[in-house]
Amino acid sequence: MIDYLIIGVSPCEEDCSHVGSQDYPERSRRECQVFLYQLKRQFRDPPTGARLIIKTFQHDFGSYREVCVEFDDTIREASEYAFKLEGKTPQRWDETAKKELGL
């Protein structure tokens, strides 16, 4: 069965865009893309049965984005990858991500 885990919009200890802010759509899209690339650098490309995606969710104040890992829970390697990402989410942007974001 296909399932997903929400990883976040940015590393845990970094500031990120907020729903409702004027530049939210562009900034959140960029942050999620850069975060997805950082996760691939840190944890390698997903194995068969898993993939990193940017998912949009609805909220009372508008839609928002999150980086998620979608995985087939019948494939051990895919499940292990997903739970490893969730359990070891980076706390800070790496140097490459900082450059990509202009920080």
C-alpha cells in the first residue's frame, strides 16, 4: 500500500516561509525544492518504491506545501528509507542549500 510521511518545508531549526505572507507561494516552492535536494544529497536518491515529493495541503488560511516521502509499505527498503528520513531530518541547511537560497 502506498503511504507518505511529511518531512517538512525546511530543516527543523531553520526559519521558513509562512502561509499568508506576501511572498509565500514563491518562497515556499523554492524552500521545498531546495530541501528536497538536500535530503537527496544527505540520504541518497530514494530506493525503488519510494520517492520524495512536494505535496500541497489545504488549510483555513490557504494552501501550504511540505516535502513528503511517498513509499510502498510492502517494500522493506522503501519503508526503511521513509522512516530514516522522518527520524533523522536535518536540523540546518547544508552549505549547498544556503547557496541555492542565497543565504
